[in-house]
Amino acid sequence: MAIIITDECINCGACEPECPNNAIYEAGMQWAIADGNDLTGRFNLASGAEVDVHEKFAPVSDEVYYIVPDKCTECVGFHEEPQCAAVCPVDCCVPDPDHVETEEILLDRKSRLHL
């Protein structure tokens, strides 16, 4: 499952640089699959939608830092635990029950995000 940032977030920003997938964004910032990587072309989202990797999407949150589920791999293939949760001073990076995924799915996403 992806990780979410709860509304207890204090907007310290400690999580953002720790994410190996560049899946964490400051509140109110638009996001794209290509942010922080060298991807080009199209990318299949978990919903089945195919998007241009440079297409900008609306922020997930306007209040606190947020994690894009389609870019989150829970650090599988990189670290033993999600790094956002490891560095969060208020423990607001928690598993997202709305995005439950297997390790196989997370590893596939990792391979598609990091060519």
C-alpha cells in the first residue's frame, strides 16, 4: 500500500528529500510522473489511465505535504522501511488503507519509474 501524510503534518519538509521516487510534494504543488526522473512518453497509472509523464495534476492536498500514490513504492527495493515515516518527527506518514498493493506491484512501479 502507498503511504499517506495525515493532517497532523507540521509541514517541516523532512520527508520530501528522503523519497527515492520523488513522490512527496509540498502542499498546493502540482505534480507529474516525470518530476525528479528521466521518464519520457506515457505511463500507466494504478487506475488504468495512461498519461503523458509530463502532464501536471492538481495537488492531492492544499494544507500539508502529500504523497502521490502512483509514485509511491513504500521504498520497496530501496530501503527496509518507508523513509518518509522514518524521518517524520510527528509520525504522520502512515500506510494508506485506500491504496493496498502487493510487493510485486510496488517493485513493478519502481522499475517503471527508474529506467
